[in-house]
Amino acid sequence: MLPKTEWKWLVQYWRLAQEDLQGLVLFPQGHCVSEAEAEARKRLLKRGLLETRRPGYADTGVLDQLNVPYLAFTLSGEDEARVYSSWFWRSGRWYCDHLRHHWLLNVLSFLLGVLGTVMAQWLSKTCGLGS
């Protein structure tokens, strides 16, 4: 599971890249890169989720200032961004990563629900609350 700062930027970049036909991340006018964003971007590039497509040998700082798109997604980066963009799939990934026998919780909660229903019916009959 990616750290929160990284997946938030990954999803934001993915949404911006969907607006471009070439799949490049198009930043809005006046976009300034903060230190947190720069660090998250470096880690995403290092993980292989993003790649750079530089026009020539321009520096990324210059490209950021000129608002020229140069970031693109790898296939694994697109898959990760798609997963993290949905709360349902993101929570499922957290659920699987942090709980070893995650399926056991579903079975136990179902059985406890059945047991609670049976006990409620039994109590209503014994206390005379049913009719």
C-alpha cells in the first residue's frame, strides 16, 4: 500500500492525464510544485509508477515553470491510480494488506448477526414482548 501523500498525488495526476490524448499530465495554469509534491513525485518515479517524457534535454524544473507536460503513467502506474481513485478498492487493498485472515472477519460478523437475531427473538418470547 502506498503512503497517503503518494497515492493522493498519483490519483490527482491520473485525473489530469485523462484529459490529454497522449496521456501526459497537463497541469493547470499557474500550478506551482510544492516540496511535498516534489518528494512524492520523486518516489512515484522511483517506484516506476510515473515516467518522464522530456522534450529534448530540458530540466524538469524549467518544464515545471513553463507548464510543459512531461509526466506520463506506466501501465502499473495507471492500474495503481485506478485502484486508489476508488474508495471501495482502496479500502479493500488496505483490508487485505493489514489483516492476515481478512475473510474470517466476514464469516464471524455474519455468524454474530445470526446469533444476535436468534437471541432477540428468544428474549422477545420469554419476556412476552412479542404479542
